[in-house]
Amino acid sequence: MVTVNFEGAASFYPHTPDRAAAQAAYDTLVSRSGAGNDFTGWLDLPVNYDKEEFARIQKAAQKIQSDSKALVVIGIGGSYLGARAVVELLKSPNYNALPKSTPDIYFAGNGISSDAVTEIFTMIGDRDFSVNVISKSGTTTEPAIAFRLFKQALEKKYGADGARGRIYATTDRKKGALKTLADREGYETFVVPDDVGGRYSVLTAVGLLPIACCGIDIEKLMQGAQKEREQTLAAGIDSAAAQYAMSRQALYAAGKTTEILAAYEPSFRFMSEWWKQLYGESEGKDGKGIFPASVDLTPDLHSMGQYIQDGKRMLQETVVFFDKARTSITVPSDEENLDGLNYLAGREMSYINEKAMQATKAAHISGGVPVTELRLPEISEQTLGALIYFFEFACGVSGYLSGVNPFNQPGVEAYKKNMFRLLGKPGYEA
């Protein structure tokens, strides 16, 4: 479903991409024999997921839709970015402001801002709401603080018994503080799989419950991932995902150490944020890694375009473009034509947007930026499911190609230790 055009990148390769090395990386991934292999459950997730839990997710989403005008999703990192990315792309960045029959969705626990939390309480107001708390341990500082606050608010509004029926916990199958609390209080509980790391977890209960609550068809989302998985495994090293991994690593070898993900739909912004975590956390270790960045085009051409076109030449660019827009708007004619736009009268905005993409691509290539183009037929559950799997698979191959473990994140613990020490957490004193 995902097609890739490397014509704008191939001339920048320092040498022909090493197929033997790529084949070895591909084989290591699919055989689950490499570093971090105990976190490769996402490989078969589109076909090997818990069908009983999936049905419970759908049922829980229906209950939340029936008894709540708002859902607060508490999580950070992979427990936050994937769900928000899917909701914004398939619904809208303005989802909460649009007329709908499904609950507003608010994301909390992804920072430590009192102002942000206060705003959520203000926006919920007196409306009925529920909470989905997502944490494997239940002790991660940011979501744990948020959960304390929203649990307290639920108990004040509905009483302890009423609150229990409005709290949904997505956590470890057997252990951890949140699992212990959920079992004791009787919260409906969903599982963070042991073999799926956070940044690969959007197609598990971590992402699927919030996504389903917004009225998105999660069955179609999984079907898209299934199809991309089938095509990827059938094509092997010649699959779009494996070829993308080979290309970006070849460009890295040419000194293109920063990859910009560019999209031409404002609703793609949080997909870019999810992609940045996926690749940054997977590849940024051992002094290696392509730095993931993103731009929203064409708007960012008027702020970041100068640098992309004419700055330090360490950039490679990957463009994501959807062939068919969901709506059709044509440029009207104007008798005075003071803005000089009558030459576009009668043209669809989607046509103009694609020409802007093609023009930008050509300009960037001529300016020394290799450009890889990813195309999908439309924005839909199926295409997004396919894109998610495509990026995940390519990330695994690319990580092994670079010689790192793409499934751990040892560096993220460093800031926690310093924070705990400064806050005086027992056991972390200076």
C-alpha cells in the first residue's frame, strides 16, 4: 500500500546500497535473532493479536461513548504519541471543536505543566468524563502525577464506586503499581504486551482504546497493517520498507545525518511526532543515529525553507503524500484579480498542493538535499495502518543495519536519576 520513489535520493548515495548487509539486517529482524529480540512482538501483531481483548476494547469504547462527553488519556512517550497521531490524522487536529457524537479527547501526563492540567479541567467543566491511564509500571513520574489528579477528580464527582467504572487501566499483564491498584479497585484493565516496546505499541490496547473511543474503525486499521505486513514479508529485501531502510542508511554514510519528515497535510503533525520518537529512540545510541526532524509543508517553507534550501548540507528529506484528498475545494474566479490568482481559477486545492510538493522536491534536490517520496492513495484507517507497519518494519531493519539494538533505550534513564535526586526521592539522594 505504501509506495516509495527513490529517484530524488539515489544520486546522493556514496556507493550502491549494500544489499548483503541489508539482507542480513532483514533476516536478523524477521528471525528475531538480534539484540532486543524479546521486543519484536509487533512484527506479527497485525495477525497475532488478542482477539478477546480486541473485542473488550470495542465494548469499552462504546461504554465510554455512551456515558462520557470527554475522555482523558494519561500517558507519555509511546503511551501518548501513537494514539494522538492516529486521532489527529483520521479525525482532525481540531477534533474536540468539531460537531460529533463521540467524546472529546484530552491528553494528559505527557508533561509536568500545571497550566496544561488546569486547562483540561477547565475544558471538561461539569461534563461527564472517563480516564484511560496507560503505564506499564504505574510509577513513571509524569503520568503518575496526572493520574493522581484525575482519579481524585473522578472520585469527588462520582464517589469511589462511581469512579471505578470510569477508570480504564492499560498496564502490565501481571505486575507493577498500576496493575496492583487496578486489581484491587476493579478497574477494567487492558494489557501492554511484554514483547512490544512503547514506541511500537500503537496497534495494541495502548493506542487502540483511545482511537476507538473517537469513532475510528480499529478493525480497518489492523487490516491495513495486515496487508502491509503481508506485502513486506513477501517481497523481503525488495519491499518498500527494507528499501527505505537501505536508502536512509546509505544517505547517512554520505553525511546526511539529519532526516526531515515532510508532509503536506496539517493533520499529519503528530504522525511526525510519533515517527520522531520511533526512529530517534530506536537508532540514537552508541554515538550513532540519524537525527529525526519534521516540517509541515508548505507552511514551514516560510520559516524553515531558507535553511532546508541553503543551510548546512547534512539533510535528507522524506516526503509523505496522499494521492486523494478527502474534500474538494476549487479556487474561485475574481473579476478584479488583484492577487493575480485567476490563472488558478477552477483548479482544485489538492491539485495545487501536489504541484507545490513537486516544485519543493525539485528545489530541494537541486539545493543538495536528497528527497525520498512516500505515497499513499488516501487518508484512511487502512492506509494509516499500513504506514504505521511500514515505518516500524523499516526502523527495525535500519537499526540493525547501523549496528545498534533498535529496541532498547538505555539513555532515557539518565534524566530520571537526576530528577529524582533533585526532588529528593528516597534512594536517590546525593
